[in-house]
Amino acid sequence: MTPDGLLNIVQQGVIVILLMVAPIIGSGLAVGLTVSILQATTQIQEPTLAFVPKIVAVLLAVMIFGGWVFSNVVRFTIQLWSEGLTML
């Protein structure tokens, strides 16, 4: 395998990882920002109020996007194996 081929595989892997975590991290970020604004306006500084909604949002995002994430991982793995076998 050439260094260019390895660099291409790493680049594709990073792109796949970023695409997989974007909806999950984005939902946690949106809920965290909403809770922070709510806490700032009402001056409620309860630490539990910050964590529980974010955990619920991330779990819901994993349940919603889990199949899509898994299919992307499988597609990328199959692509790697098929390209690897042709290089031998």
C-alpha cells in the first residue's frame, strides 16, 4: 500500500466519523444551549437540570440515528475490505 492510499483511507475514515457523530453531538449541543439559556433567564442553577436533558437527547439521537450510523460503518468497512483485496 502506498502512502497516498493510506492517507486517502484515513481521510475517508475521518469524514465518516465526523458524519456519524454530527447528529448526536448536534442534538446534545442544541439541548445544552437551550437549557443554559433557560437557566440564565430564570437564574436556576441546578446542576442536574443541565445533565439530564442532554443525556436524554443524546440517547434519543442514538436511537433515531443508530441504524444510519451502523449502515455507514458497514458500508465503509465493506469498501475497505473490497479495496484491500484488490490491492493484494
